[in-house]
Amino acid sequence: MNPISAIHLGLVDYGILIVYFGFVLGIGFALKRSMKGSGDFFLSGRSIPAWVTGLAFLSANLGAQEVIGMAASGAKYGLMTSHFYWVGAIPAMVFLAIFMMPFYYGSKARSVPEYLKLRFDEKTRGFNAISFAVMTIFSSGISLHALAKLLETLVHWNYWTCITVCALIVLVYIFLGGLTSAIYNEVLQFFMIVMGFAPLVYLALKDAGGWTVLKEKLIPVATSQGYAAGTWSQSWAHLGNPVENPMGVGWFGMVMGLGFVLSFGYWCTDFLVVQRAMAADSMSAARRTPLIAAIPKMLFPALVILPGMIAIALHHQSGGMFLPTAADGTPDYNMVIPTLLAKYLPTGLLGIGFTALMASFMSGMAGNVTAFNTVWTYDIYQSYFAPGKSDSHYLWMGRVATVFGILVSVGAAFLASQFNNIMDMLQLVFGFVNAPLFATFLLGMFWKRTTGHGAFFGLLGGTLGAMLFHGLALAKGCLPGIKGGWLQPMFSFQSEMGQNFWMAIVAWSACFGLTIVISLLTRRTKTDEDLKGLVYSLTPRPKAEAEAWYQRPVLVGVLVMVAVVILNLLFL
Amino acid sequence: MNFDLRIPLGLIFTIYGAILIAAGLTSTPEMIRQTLGQNITLTWGIVQLLFGLTMLLLSRKK
């Protein structure tokens, strides 16, 4: 058997894809009538039920890069990849639901940067809004580029045709239906992924001989690379020392870097995901949004990581004939999902799986575009360029920003296709900006003494701290430069991932310390009255409404945490 | 007011279920071999059809 190089779609598969495009556009057209004001376009009029915002919350993060990347990590690192879910997502989602959502939703802020404006001052908001707007638009471009490149290799479609068609479809449905359209399509995408990947995982696991046999087959994968036998099928057992596992990460870096700083920084402050919860129809629904997302999220490793583990086991068993080989001679891990799709799914099911993949690329892009047009219109355009205009003017601006955002995304995709290094550089800079963010929010929400100057300069200091650390740290086998160590390689890491986790820890600590010190040295500009609804100690607790047990955020949050601990123990 | 999302969800998976059932009923032996001797296309088509119909049913109840 030879590794696959292409997917052959049948007539039925094309039919399934076209039906999907039809529904996506149809949802946009059907929602057009509901878009009466800017609040409908950017916030869905705060009218979406919790199960819809919850699944969209999960789906907005589940771009195809995530699906393909997690399967690749499953092959490269084994079950340890589940830490990105069980450590690096669930606790932060529960924290957002229980502790932070009351401020985001209750303050009536229309975006995360606007919360910073209400809590701190204009400059903190400006810094966050502008960096966020630039980042989302480039992420959208990178998503678009990845999609077109994958389709070019797999089904031999023309790169620019893919870009144009996908960008146009996303443009039309957001232009017409705004955030509601994006959210509805994200939920549709969630079900497509589940429906498309479940039979794939079932067949692949059956072919590998089931879970117990798979674990045995993963032993030679680990031992042949010099690791202990269970490295690919255990999540915690090999985290004692970074040299013991292929990730090159120890337990402290994993828990603090990924589990605390990066995870809370993303899930609790990134407007892309928080926007979904803000669209919920009540405070209770907003708080339940991340919890509803957490339940499928903790089971997703079975759909996205397990395929990678199966593929590498079969690859090893077949003497290196299952996955194609990358340029550097290692297996091409990014081809895990395409390989499994082509091998196990006959025409019909293949159409569902392939459409699911395209759907997740497009909704990944749409999520970025909706977050961008909101931050641009409310936090940049309305605050700096045109305050005090009519609501219909801002609705119009939102549509203009959608067109503009998509055009810039296409431009970013072009840049990515021409200069790979520019994208690496940008993602590096985004990493510097994002790493310290959670310290600012944590202090802002739970310490009323935090001042605007403290927040702004703390954030700036944290970003510089990240940069400085990057200049001093280098992973094994890397050359000084974009990978780090450009000042003076002083700290050596087992892997780039380990280096990245520690950079986050350093940036967060720098921001946390600086914010406290500067806040104590500067005068408060906001009174206790101003901060009501924005800071924990000054906000009345939400009254326990007479709700069913499954609607109470704290109780459900605790249950979710118990479930995730059990999952970790099962796959220790 | 936005329309109920369960309507398009129900419709699309009813259609996909029907397509897969048709594809499953006309599977060639080669396709069955690809899915390890089981007609997964047919089974999964029935699952999707039932999911789609359930969504449609739920959207009609207020």
C-alpha cells in the first residue's frame, strides 16, 4: 500500500458540498430581515439561546487548523496532546462562566476592549482593540491560505479559485446576517464535524484493532524514538522531566504555562470566543455558554487526537507506508486527517467528512471577521473617527468593515503564500502581545485598586518582558533568530513548545508585578461608584434565580471540573 | 426575531441522511470492503436522518 496523495470526490460528494453552501448562504439571506440595528449585527441583539451560543463558542475555536493540527500532534506526541483540552481549556472555560461572565455581560460592554475602557481608560482599550483587530484579520488570512493550500494538494483545485469562492461565501453570509449568521453557521459546522469524523474514527480504530491493541501498537512508536513504552498512550506519566516526552515539556511548564497563563489568556479574554457568550439572551445563558461548550470540548480528543494516534500506530506497523513523507524525511503529520478520509470513507461519507473540513476553515475565518468588524466599528471607528453618529451609520460601517476585513484577509493570504517568514514573525509578535493579557483582566476584575496607568504600563511591560525573554531563550537544535536567542542565548529549552510556555509564564508574571506596583504608585481615577458592575468586590452577587439544577452555573461548573479530573485519572 | 436554528439543522441532516441511505443501498462490494465489511454508509445515513427529523420535530413544538 502506498501513502495517498489525493482525495477523489464523487458526484455525491460534490452534491453534499453544494447543499452545504446552499444552506450557509440561505441562513445569511433568511437573517437579513432581523438585522435592524448595529446591536443586531454585532451582538445578535443579545437574543440567542444558550445551547446555540455554547456550541458556537466551542466551534469558533475549532477551525480546521485546529482539527488538522490536533490530529498532527496526536501522531507526533500521542495522548499528551489532550492537555490542550483537559488542562489548557476546560478550567479556563469554567472560570470564565463562574467568575468573569457576570462582568462582561452585566457591564453591558459591547466588546472585550470596551470592558477595558469602562474598567480602566482609553489607552488600555486602544492598545487592546488595535492589536486585536490586526491579529484577527491576519488570523483570518492565515486560515484562508491554509484552506486553499490544502485543497490545492488534495483535490487539485486552483489556489485562487478556492480563495475567491470561500472569501465570497463568508462575505455574503456575514454581510447579510452579521454575528447571528456566523453563530448559526458555527453550530451547523459543529454538527458537520461530529457527523463527518465519528464514522472516520470508528473505522480507523476498528482497523487498528481497538483501544487495547492500539496501546500495544503505540509502544514501538515510543521506544523506537528513545522514550518509555507508554509515552504515546499516557497523559501525565512522562511529564516529570522535559527530556522524558516528545513535547519536551515538564509538568510545571504544562500546568502554569499552558494550563494557566495561555489558556486563561485565550478563553477568558479573547473577544473571538467571548463575543459568542455576549450574544446570549440572558445573564444566566451567557454564564452557561462556556459550560455548555466545555462538555463536548472535553470529549473532542476522541474525535481529533485519537485519529493521529491511530495513524502513527498504523504508519509504524506498515514500515512507514501509511502517511506520506515530509520534505525533512519525517512523516507528514499534517496529512493524518486527509489520509484517513481517503482511506476509510467511501463516496457519500467522504462528502460529509470533506465538507466538515471546509466548513471548519470557513467558520474559523468568519469568527475572525465578526470579531474584527465589531472591534473596528465600536472600539476604533466610533471612539476615534466618528463618535455620535446614528445607529444605522454604525450598522452600515459594520458592513463596510466586513468587506474591508475580507479583502485584507485575502491580502494576508497572498502574503502568506509568498513569504512564509512574515507569518511566522507576525504570530511571534501576537504571542508577545497575548501572553500577559490575563494578568490585566485578573487584577482589573478582582482588585479595585488597579489603575488605568497600572493596567496599560503593566501590559506594555509584560509584552516587552515576553520579547526580552524570547531574545534570551532558545530551544535545542534551533539557531538564534526568529526562534529566539537573538540577544544572547542564555536559557536552553528541550523544545520550542517548552520555551513558549515559559515565555508566557514570564510575561504574565512581569505584567502582574508591574501592574500592582504602578497601581500603588498612581492615583485611582475611577470611584467605587464608577466600578460597580466591573469589579468583583463592588458588584452585588447575581441572585440565585429559581432555576433547574442544570441551569446553575456554579453547580454545573463543579460537575464539569469533576468530570475532567476523572478523564485525566482514566488516562493518567 | 431570528428564526429557529433547528429548522435548517433539521433540514440539512434530513437531506444528508437520505443521500447517505441511497448511497448505502447502492454500495458496491468495493465500497463495503473499504468500510471494513460493514455498510457504515447506510447505518450512518439512518442516524443522520433520525437526527434531522428529531430537530425538525423539536422546532415545531413551542
